[in-house]
Amino acid sequence: MAIEKRGGIFAKRRQRRISRRRDEILKAAARIFAEKGYAGSTTKEIAAQADIAEGTLYNYFDGKREILLAIVNASQAPLETMLQEVRELRGREDLIALAEKIFDSLLSQTPFTRTVMVEAWLDDVILQGVVMERMQRIGQHLQAFITARVEAGAFRPVDPVLTSWMVIGMFSAIILPILRGHTPSPSPERRRALAEAAVDMLLDGIRVREG
Amino acid sequence: MAIEKRGGIFAKRRQRRISRRRDEILKAAARIFAEKGYAGSTTKEIAAQADIAEGTLYNYFDGKREILLAIVNASQAPLETMLQEVRELRGREDLIALAEKIFDSLLSQTPFTRTVMVEAWLDDVILQGVVMERMQRIGQHLQAFITARVEAGAFRPVDPVLTSWMVIGMFSAIILPILRGHTPSPSPERRRALAEAAVDMLLDGIRVREG
Amino acid sequence: MAIEKRGGIFAKRRQRRISRRRDEILKAAARIFAEKGYAGSTTKEIAAQADIAEGTLYNYFDGKREILLAIVNASQAPLETMLQEVRELRGREDLIALAEKIFDSLLSQTPFTRTVMVEAWLDDVILQGVVMERMQRIGQHLQAFITARVEAGAFRPVDPVLTSWMVIGMFSAIILPILRGHTPSPSPERRRALAEAAVDMLLDGIRVREG
Amino acid sequence: MAIEKRGGIFAKRRQRRISRRRDEILKAAARIFAEKGYAGSTTKEIAAQADIAEGTLYNYFDGKREILLAIVNASQAPLETMLQEVRELRGREDLIALAEKIFDSLLSQTPFTRTVMVEAWLDDVILQGVVMERMQRIGQHLQAFITARVEAGAFRPVDPVLTSWMVIGMFSAIILPILRGHTPSPSPERRRALAEAAVDMLLDGIRVREG
DNA sequence: CATGAATGAGTCTTCATTCAT
DNA sequence: GATGAATGAAGACTCATTCAT
């Protein structure tokens, strides 16, 4: 019986091993990049954090920059799967649920998200290709919701694009200190409360209704 | 007749010349830092941008890091003077006026503001000592306003701290693409419109009043 | 019945297999070394060219340097056997035949020859122990021939050592562009013509005899 | 009186200082490259040989490869000026004089010449653009001489190209051991003798004229 | 004060060699 | 024996800082 070479059990095991190692390196690098920024981090630190030799990095990635790009890519996944589950937004509950899910997906791997947020300030590829792209996808859902309601006469005739931007800003303001490590990650209950507060402000503002 | 050295007219001229040169360097450095981040910038680039020799930088600053800190400090001034003029906030008009002023002061020297925003992600000194400090000062005004109104029964019983955070987030979302260079700086009319939109959303939300 | 281990048929087969594999590796390495030089080649490239894993190299050779030395050694064989067949040189025909044989042996494995030629420029061991040694052996034949003829009054009283050096230079000039890959390998007829041209120049020069 | 900036005496002095330093570096690098080959040499060694810090190399050259190319270029000069002085070759004396001059120019800066010879084995740019180009220029002079004489009936109808190649080979054989450092540089008298021996062999061969 | 060449510690990356599987 | 991942020493190159002019 010949040794299975392709598609065999060994090849699969090997693939898994490689994949696992890559993930470890990415996690280590994301922690470093999140703390010091890409340019301020060294491959030596990354290797130490991943508990491997510096040279080993290059068995898994073509270079420091490729590690960054892999992190950026990996950061896509949670939000991506989340967005694919989004149904049409109909009312307050849908918005709150969406907000909660966005919280969860962004906070599920804070070093990755933080790395992306930092580098988007400096790198146009990351800003345009990743951050903007994602924000626009979330924005589209919001805008569709707002536009429909405006036409139905339920919402004031606001600018849907600007409004969705401001909503995203509101949520970002909540998440930022957590990403930055300035505030601990909130409990699920707290997340729900934050989502409600934001959505209620969006819908009704803070002024008491006179009617 | 000896040349006056201290306090004389020459000494003052010298002071002014030094001060002017420092400002030029800061402006040059801020442009570079804003584009590439502190760690990604070189003193050579800064010197070239400032049109001086590399060594000359060290006649005005103790090192690269000190240039950054000076930029961070310089970025304080506009917001500072602006905040000192703020009177008690009483209603929609006051909020809009405040928003406009914040826009103006942050956008009056975008490279400085952008540099601070980027580095605050990485440097705790800058985050705590500068960014947070400023946000809290703005926040205090908002919170005082909100608290008073809640007590007066004019506002719903929202959490003033959280609300002010979200407001700051809304404004940030508007300013960010401008700072980042992704969107051109808005005209005064546009700034007014943006401020109104944000304040109205804060006060009344987007839902049509039923009464 | 136990498997014969020493001197048995299996052991011989094993020896042959090992020997064959070593030769494959040498051929692969010589191709690489000839193109990029020893220092400019990597064990990874050699392994790839030999279609084996990098680690396998070390089952057949102690290291990169040993591969080079084995190539240098292997390059000896053809010239060696050729030189052992050389009889006393008596005249034009013998010289031409010798020249042809030298061509053949040097061109029979160009990557090996080229590798040796390149590294002899840099490595004293190779220069002294191999290249010089061979040239001197060829030189001795020529010098014996020249000396005898000079004494017999058939040749002018030239310096035999210098003359043999120049002859070797003439031949080298012909071979060099072929080794270097700049010129295709010449046909047997062409080789004969080249050999004749060189020998005739040696014997009679290019000037027309006046007698 | 303003400080002269362009074309002034200071600028010229500076140019000279830079030029001198570049030459020192090239000399040092050529020594190292000649001994160990380009790929086998390190910038550390070059810097040490030039008695400067490693980083200083990069103030004068863009990188290791550019140092090599500068050496290759610098090696052009002596042969170049020499070739421009060459008049039409008419007879034995002209050939001897040419040979002597070629000796001189190649040996005037042996590390440069040796570096070029070694790298030409490995680098097509150097082989084609430099070595071949030079050999062809020398070759053209020889070929013109040979062709004219053949047509005049003074030379046998040899192939001029092949013959000039062989002549170059003869000379190379004489120079090689000197370049390689295997033989000391010959005295002017010895050079003259070598040139005569080579030219006489070219013209008349070594066989005694029967007439 | 201005200059910019010199410095060398530190960076990213390569590669010969080892060794567990 | 064959494999190829792991290693870390060493290499080319960068850059903040110093200092002689």
C-alpha cells in the first residue's frame, strides 16, 4: 500500500497543522500590532509573542506586511458572516438586534479589530478596501431602512447617508474605549442596554414628547 | 554701548525667530506624521518637508519624540481657547453653535488633529493626557446640559455620560473622513447643516412625532 | 536465513543506489553553482533541482561545501582518464588529437567544468589543488614536446613553460564562451577545425613563409 | 556677501571630498570582491576594509550591488583611454606596443579587473555589457590588422575572428595568474619580453623556418 | 546656528543545518 | 532513508542622533 500523498489523511493533518500555526502567529502579531502599531512593531516581538523563532515566521508568511494583511483579512470573517444573516430591518427590535450583533463581532477578536482601526488611519488600501467597504455594507442596511420609513411618512425627511454615518459613529464611540483597552468588555446585558440606548436616541432623541 | 542681551529688542526678535522656526518644523512634522504615523516617519522626511537640514531639527527639539509631543501640545490650543468661551448651554441653538465651533477648531489644523488621533491609538500618554482629557471637558458641558434638562423634565431620564459619549461619536463620524483626507473640508454652510442634523437627531431622533 | 548485509547482493544494490543518488545531486548542484556561483546558490535551489527534500541532501553530503568539493573532484575524472591515454607527442597530428580530446573532456560535463573555473577564482584550494595541478599535467606534456624539438633544432629556442601556458590560453579562449553558455557546443567537425587552427598557429604562426 | 551655494568653491571642495571617498570605498570593495566574490563578500567587510562604519557605505552608494556596478564601470577607464590612443596596427612593433599597453591597463588596478573577471562568469549584464564589449573592441583592431595582411598576401588565409580570439586567450593566460595573485606583477622588462614572445608566436609560430 | 556626513544599534529577511516524524 | 518545519546566526540596509566644520 503506497503512502497517500495527495488528499490523504496525512496531507489533511499537515494542512490543519499549518493552518493552526498560521492562526497562532496572527493572534500573536495582532496583539503586538494593536499595542504598538504596524510600523512600531518588530518581527522579533511577534516571534517572541508567538513563542517561535524569528525565522519561523517566514515559513508561514512572506513578510511582515503579509502578516498585517492576513490579520486584516481574518478580521473580515466575523462581521461578514454576521452581515449575511441580516434580514430586512423593520423596527426598533431589529435595530437593537443588529447593534448587538455588530458589537459581538467586533469585540470577538479585539486585537484584530484594533489593528485594522489603527492602520486604516495610515494605509489607504486598508481604509478603502476593508474599513470603508464594511461600513458601507452596514450603512446600506440602515439606509434602506431609513429610506423606506421616510417614504412611509414614519420618519422625518433626513439624509439617509448622513444619518447612517452618524449612527455608525454613535456605535463606534461606544466600542472605541473597549477596543483601545481603556474599558473592560461589557457583559451581554450591558451590550443590550447600550444597543437600546443608541437605538432609542436614533429614533426619538432625548427630548420628551410633548403630545 | 553694549548690545542688550536679555529682555532687549534683539532677544525678543530672536525669541520670535526661534518660535517661528519651531512652528514651521511642527507643521512639517505634523504633515508627515499624519500621513505615515509617528513610527513610520523619518527625521529625514521631516527635515526635507521643513526645508532644513536634518541636524537643525535638533537645535529646536530634543528628538523625534519631543516633536510629536510638541505637536500634541500645539493641537490643544484651538480647542482650549474655544472651550473657554463656552457659556452655559441652554437649547438647540447653543448646541449647534458649540458643534460648529468644535468642527472649526478640529479642522483648523487637520494634520495636527490627525496626528493626535492616530497616535492616541498607540500611546497611552497621548490618549489619557490629551484626547480623553479634551473629550471629558466637552463631555462635562454636555452632561451638565443634559442633567439639568432631565431634572427639569424636558429630557427623558437618559444616562448623561453615555449620551454625551454617543454625541461625541456622532460628531467624530462626521469629522473623521475629513481628517483622514477622504472627504474635502466642508464649507461653513455645510458645517452649519451638519451641526443642525446632529443636534436634531440628538434632541428628537428621526421618528415623526405623532401628536 | 538472514539477510546478507555485507558484501551481499543487497549491499551492492544499496551502494549503487546511493552512488546514483549522489551523482544526481552533484549534477543538480553543478547546474546551480555554474549559473549563480557557490556563494550565490542555496541548498533549497539545489534540492529543488535534484527533486529531493532539502534535508535529504545531508544524507548524502556533509554540507554545502562538501557538495562543491565533490563536484570539483568529479570534474577530474574525464580529463584524468584522457591524460592517462596520452602517448608521447611527436608532431602536428598528435597535438591536434590531444587538443580535440581536451575539448571533449572539458565539454563533456560543462556545468562541472564551469563550476570549477568560477570557484578557482576565489578558492585557493580549488585553484592550487585542482586547476593548476591539471594545467601543469597538460603543460608537462607540451613542455616535453617543445623541449625535445628545441633541442633537435626543429623549434626556435622558446621558453617551454611560457609557451605551453600561452597554448593553454589559446585553447581556453576557444572553450570559454561555450562553457559560459554564450556559444553553443561545437560539432565534432568544428572541434577538429578549431584544434587545427590552434595547432597551426602554434607551429607556424600566421605569417606566410617566405622560403 | 552671501554664501556661495552653487558652483562655489565650497561646493567644488565638497564634490571632491565625496568623489575621493567614493573611490576609497570602491578600492576597498574591489579588494574584497576580488578575494571572495560579490556574493561571498559582506558589507561589513567592505566597511572595515574602507575603515568606515557600515552605514556610511550607504551615504555613497545605494547598495551593495551598486558598489559592484561602480567598480565595473571604474574598471573601464584605463582600457578605454588606452584604446582611444591606438593607431592603425602595421607590424610587429605595433602589436608588441599594444600588448604592453593592454598589460599595463589591466594590471594598473588588479582588484578591479579581477572583480570584473570573476563576476562576468555569473552575471550576464557584466559579461555582455562590459567584458565582451571590451574584448570586441580589442578584437576589432586585431581583425582589421589581420584582414588587411591576409588580403595583402602577407598572412595565411586564417579566420580573423577566431585568430583574434586566440590571441586574446594567449594574453589572458599570461595575465591570469597575476590577476589571481598567484604570480607577482612583472617588471616592465618582463612585460616587454612577454609581449614579444606572444607576438612572435602569433606571427611565426615556434617552428623553425626551413627556408 | 546651520549643515550633512558619520555612526552603529536595530530591522527585516535569508539560509545552512538539525531533527522529530 | 526521506521529509520539511524549526532554528538562529548572519546579512543588507535604515535611521535617530551626534558633531566637526
